[in-house]
Amino acid sequence: MLIHGSGSSDKDETVGSLKPFRDIAEGLAEKGIAVYRFDKRSYVFGLRLAADKHMTLMDESVEDAVNAVQLLAKQEKIDPDRIFVLGHSLGGNAVPAISRELEKAPVKARGFIMMAASPRPLDVLMREQYDYLYSLMPEVTEEQQAEKDMAFAELDKLKDPDSLSEDDTVLSVYSAYWKWLLDYDILQAAKEITLPVLLLQGEEDYQVTMEDFGIWKDAVGDKENWHLVSYPGLTHPFTAGQKSDGSAAYSREAKMDSSVINDIADFVNSFIPAP
């Protein structure tokens, strides 16, 4: 079962010319693994949720993930004891929270896959991403610099989150969403997971970097239930490319590298019960 990254996203997790969730679904289906994907709540109910001052990642992704596991367990051709939750980017960040909520649900997951998930705060990542993308520009115009300064000024509001009322926004997102993320201790939640976890990282990812992967290794790398893999030459959507491609990586047609899909399939299939 697949959980999208940040922003509004369809069931393919379409970004530019890329459709990473479709790639995963087709690749795993060829190996006999059923995949459940759906349009993200903020994609289907975009205007309504944009006006919701109380929405958090719990409402946007975590709740739907838990409900999806319960739904899948009732399907005739699905083994309820072997349901895996895969999250990409912010969806990967949500996995430890999903794990916590599933512990309270009738049906649990069998394991988790986290792709390009960051243990660092989202606002820290966004600043880093802005700095990197602007560094790729041969010349930054006054207008472009003003846009960057405005974005950083918005993120500066998060330095004192207690000063933000429920009516305040940061980069057009209501403060409740950001406050939940700031309170979310993802590393602590991740350490609580006792089920198998496969964590994957592209080494050419400029959005979630090898610094993040290093933090994960330090935090959970010695745990027997965690398996961490990084891929040379792969970007944030796990397509071939270079970090210096920046956002241009999303504008050319490409498919997720087959080695990533193979590793996911091997991870899932390693839990097939003996006949």
C-alpha cells in the first residue's frame, strides 16, 4: 500500500513527466505482488482541505493509510498477515506515525518501506533545497532573489511556532500542519518500530540527501529489523540522474530504476510463509 509525498498527488504520484507509484505498481505486479494506491486526500478534496485550519499530516495521510490496511485485510485475494506500507518522501516520514496508529488497529502491517524519508524537520529541508537550487543558477535575478527571500521569511515564522495563531499560514499552509510536524519526533517513533523496515535512499537526491541517510544509519542502522540501502546514480524519485540536474530531473520521461523495485519485491517476498 503506497503513501504519497508532500503536496497534492494522484495515485501515480505524478510529478512532471514522472509517475513513480505507477512504476512501483506495475513492477511489483509483474512479480505477483498486489499493490494498492489511491488519489491523495488533498488531491481529491483540495479546496476543502486548503481551507481547513486544523488539518495535519495525520488527517492528510496517516489516517488514510491505517484505514487502507483495514480495507485490504478484508479483500479475498489479500493475505491480511502480509500487508506492507510503503511511503515515499513525506509519505516515508509518515511511516513511523502510521506504525504507531496501526498498533491500535485491528489489523497491523507486516512491515514497512521508507523511500527518501528524512529524519530532519521539513522547514530545514526546504531551506536546504532552496539554497541548492539557487546555487545551480548561473545568475540570480533580483526577482528570483526576492522570491527566495520571501520564502525564507515565511519559514522564519516557524522559529517561534507558539506565536502563530490557527489563522496564520506559512507558505500558504495553516500553522496547525507545521506545528504537528515540529512536534513529531520521527526518530523516536522510528526506534519504536519492531516490525521489518526497508529504508531506501538515492545518492543523487538533492531533496533528501545522504546526510539524512547518515542520520538514519546512526539512529537505527544497528537494529536487526532495519535494512538500509542507498543507490548510486539515483535521484529523489529513484530515477537515473545527477544531483546537479535539480528540478530538471522531473521534466524528462523516465522510470524508476528496476533495482529498487527488485529490492522492494525481495523484501516483501522474504516474508512468504513456507508451504
